[in-house]
Amino acid sequence: MGKKVNIRRACLAGLGMLAFYFATLTILGGGWGFAWWQFEQYWWLIIPIVITFGGQVYLSTSLKMAAGTGGVSGVAMAACCAHHVAEFLPFLGLFTAASFAVRYQVQFMFLALLLNLLGLLYLWRKRANYHIL
């Protein structure tokens, strides 16, 4: 597989993750305006999460391991958006869980970024073992 194909896949994966982010916030947060407002507030964490995910896809397709790394980033992004489920938890009588999820929103995002960086580091080291870029 060529380098251009891998770059294209990485870009599409990053855009797909960004689409997942906006779709999740639009559905759970009450509309497009809320999703955009959240993006404006946390772009400095969201963009690096998307870029590191794209980097993982690039490296994993270079190593022909595409099935192995997307799960970690998908879980990381879901954790990033999971606090929006908190808006529905009070209706279920789960006020404590709701306040926990909202209170630690930024920490969830940092966790997502950390997991993506660890995934990138792992793949980079694998790539070095096989002398692939």
C-alpha cells in the first residue's frame, strides 16, 4: 500500500472522529449550536486528539495492523464525550454519576489525549523495529 493511500486513510479517520464528536454532541447535547460551542471551548484538546488518532491510523496501516489501534482511540473519544450522557442521568435518578461526569470533562479529554499519545508511541516503536515510515 502506498504512502499516499495511508495519508488519505489517516485524514479520513481524523475527519471521521471529528464527525463522531459533533454527532455525539449534537444528539446528546441538544443541537448543533451546543456542539459548536463546546468545540470552541475545547478545540485545544479536541484537535490534538483527532491528529493523534490520524497518526495512529497512518502508522497502523503502514504496519498493516489497522484493526488493532482504532479501538483505543474510539474509546478515548467516547470517554471525551461521555460526560454529555450526564445530562440524562438525573432523569434516571443518578445525580452523583451525572455530577462526576460533568465535573471531570477536561480530565476525560486529557485521558483521551494521553491514550492516543501512548498508542502513537507504541506504533512508532513498532515501526522502528520494522524500519517502516
